[in-house]
Amino acid sequence: MRDNPKDIRNAIAARWPTSDDFYRERDDRTLRESPELTAYAGRPVEILISLSSAESPATQQAALVACNLAARWARNITVVMPNGTRILSDLNRRSYTYLAERIITEMHGADPFGRYRIVASESYLGAGEALRLFIGNWDLDTGRIRIQDDDFLVASTGEYAVGRRGQPFSPSEEQPAFAPASALAASLGVADLFKRAIGHPKEHWVATFNWNLIDQSLREKIGPSIGRFTNMPDIGKVLLAGVGAIGSSLAYMLDLAGATGKVALLDRDRVEASNLNRSLIFDVAHVLANATKTELTEEFLRSSRLSVDRLDGTWRENSATIAASNYDVWLSFTNEDGAWAQLPFQLPPVVIQGTTTSGWGFGAGRHIPRKEDCTLCRMPRPRAEFRGPCAEGDIAPVEPDTPIRASLPFLSAASAALVFAELLKLALPEMQRVPNEISGDLKTELAAVTSIRRLANPSCPGCRVVQSDLWQKRGGRGRFSDLSA
């Protein structure tokens, strides 16, 4: 059915006879809390892709993430781009010729009832009442399309994710595209669109930022880093545990980056309609197929450079297989059956985890056995941190008596981008000098990023158990075992 558009259209009509039926099922979490606030989804949105950098890897990566994420909540989007922009070969998953083809396919896959249009930059008439997000380097393009004071612009240069309010971005030097930076910039740009759509006060809109993904800091200006990415390394043999909002978004980014290596997908769930408002991969055809998340993510990655295996079920059900496999890194996005507390006792290699909070927060963490803290001693402290529903937050412009919640898909994508950066940094010689706990909060303007280096805790039983000789036979076999020496 996935290869037959007519069959998909018929199946959509049978399951969701009207758009209201579709949104009632997809946005159930939001509608249960506040039906009247879904009006924000109808606000006209425009995403404008740079004329001069439309065919650069960084701009195309950011454009794909931004358009895909925006379609997870906005129902009226116009994408403005130069006519005839060809998609780069590394991003061409289905024999597309033009970037617009992949963008519009993914947007309608996320929401078949949305009003999504592609307009050529050459015929663009102006913003009107639309909320606008600019993608890419616009320093050479402002004569053709004027940037207004409330508009937000995002771009990336090397290891920097960049955001500007009401002004173009002018990179001081050309640097290779770093996919996590492109994805993070796009995620924060869509967050700003959402905040404007729901009526957050201007002082709570996302502020201008230069986010350095090497040392995980917000800088006043773009400058030299303690390390730099020059190409896309082989990510090695990775266990991706939890193919939900963060895990599937990371898989999308791995594909965007052209990553190589081996990935094992672990999850037990099937895709539901509610997954469509917070995942970059899953679409309506996946919901109709009633297939597992691992099966569908494997299908998505089939044309990538990654080798993919599947482990259907839970941590507990697959623990013997996982323990016998020589993984280089475990990526942990699930806490079913208290998995985070149990990870150290399974004597893992390097662990990287990603999280979202129940209130606009997102983050990532790295755990190098014997050198850094473990998931047991970090995650329960404080107990309220990174708990609660996945990628949801109170969306009321002012604090109401009863919180009004909605899915915030950009939180999951932002967390995935941070995890991706941490995964790539393992290969850098400067890696052990940088923080291993990173978090941000978009409730207001993103005034700061919290980044901390946490060391092993001798009073924690999880940290103590990986000091045993048995760890060398289990977790100490991977390519990054020297980091624990």
C-alpha cells in the first residue's frame, strides 16, 4: 500500500472521513486539555529557504527538518524557495529531482489534511499576516525578500547552530555542514514559530543564539572551538534503544548526515496516530500499516548508508542478546521497567541518553564507564527532572489555574540533535574536556544552556559495578573502551 498513493488515499478516507477525525486522533493529548487552543494550528506560517544557499548541505538539512517538524502541528504552511532547487544526492531518498518534492511529501505524510504549498521565491509577494521562519544564509538575499523585525532566521556554520531575530546571518567563513547543528537550528526555529503562534509574549520568543555543539555553550559571537568536525565519521556499532519521538528523530538525522556504521533498533511498540505529532520519520501510511516502530524505522533507513538490525521487545526481553553483542555505544531513549537504573548493572559501553521534560525542556547526557557518572546516579537527581509525558508542555501564554498541555515535537528533535552531536564527539581527541550533561529550556527565550561535566560517583552502586574486572569482558570491548582507561 505504501507504494500506491491511491490505496493510501482510500485508506486515509476510510479511517478519517474528515480532517476533524484525523486531528481528534492525532492531537488527542492537546484536545483533551483545551479544544479551544487548537486555533494556533491554523495560523498561516511561511518557511523561506535562502536563495543563495538553497543548494548547500546545511541549508537543505535544516529546511527538511524545519518543514517536517512544522507540519506536525501547523496546518497552513507555505514554503518559499528558489524555483528548480535540486535536492542534493545525499538527501535523495526516493529518486526525487527537486528539494520541494521531498519537503511536500513529508509534510503531507505528517498531515494529509494540511494546506501545504511550495511557492517560488521569484513569485513571492510578501508575508501578509504569516509567521515567518527564514532558513539559511540570507546576507546576500535581503534585497529580494525583506526580513521584518519579528521574523526569525536560523542557519548553521560548522559546529554552530545559529538563530537571529529580524536580521540576516552572515557567516565569517565557510565551514563544512555539521548535521546536528543544522537540525538543532531548525528545531529551535520551529519552536519560535510555535511560541508566536500560541501567543507567547515577545520577551519569551527564542532569543538570538550562537550554540556551539562542541563545548555545548551559548556564545556571544561565533569563534574558534576546542575541536572541529571535518567529515562524517563511521558511528561504529550502535544500539538505539527506544525508537519513539527522540530515537526516530535521531534516525532521520543519521540519514540526513549520510552516517555510516551499524545500528540495532530496540522497541516494542507499534506506530499510532499520536506519534505523528512528535516524530520526524513516522507518517500516515505507517499508522495505517499498524507496523512496529523498529520495522518502519528499518524501512526508512534501507536506502541510507547504515546497516540496520532489529530487536523487537523491551530491554529486559533482549538483555541476553544485548550483553553478547559487541556494541560501541548504547543510545538510551527508553525507561521502561526502570531501564535507566538498570543500565550500569548490564556493564554497558559508552551510554548516551536523550530526554525531554514535561515543561519545554530537552537535553542529552553522556556516560563513559569508570570516568563519568552513570544513568543510575544521574537520572533520579533531582527526581522531577526529565520526567513525565514525552515532549509535552504547558502552552498557555500566561499561567492558568489548570495547565494547558500540548505535544511539542521540536523538543524531541532538539534532544536528538544533541545526542547526535555527543555521538560524533566521541571520536574527537578533545572529547573528555567537554561537558557530559546538557539541557535547555524553551519556556521563555532560551537565555542559557546548562552544560556540566559529571564524574564517576564512588558512592553510587552503578558507578562501582563498572569498576569490576567483568566490565572489560562486557562493556570494555568497543572502539571507545580507551576512554575508560
